[in-house]
Amino acid sequence: MAKEDAPSISGTVIRDGQPAGSVYVRLVGPSGEFVAEEYTQDDGVFSFHVAAGTWMIEARAAGAETAKQAVEVSSGEKTITVELQPA
């Protein structure tokens, strides 16, 4: 499989319509297991390399509800937007 076809999930976390930096993002695997974590960059961007399957992205920040989004990935990059809502 060519590197550009390798499955990955990338996205942007937004809050109040703007990209949200320093948001904690978790990657949860198809069996519900914790796989990886990172904080968004200043522009709200995050990225994980994954195997094909269904993954859960969870974004957490102070003063906001935890945002969860299921993502189906087969090959290539899947790009999503995760929106934080006030707590």
C-alpha cells in the first residue's frame, strides 16, 4: 500500500465557530480500547495514523461537553470537523 493510501484520520476541532487549540483528542479503537492521544495545534488540527476500520474520536476541553464522532476509514486520509459545545 502506498504511503499516501495508508489510512489516517485528521481533522479540526472548532469551538464557537473558530479553530480550538490545545484541545485533548483521544483515538478509541474498534473494540473500545484507548489507542492514542494528542493535543490540537493552535489551528485546531489533529492527526492519527490508523488501520482500516471504525474509530471513535473524542475531543475534550474545559467548559465544553466531550464531543464524540465515529469515523469509518478504509484507505487514504479521512478528514473530519469536531465541534465542541458549551457544558
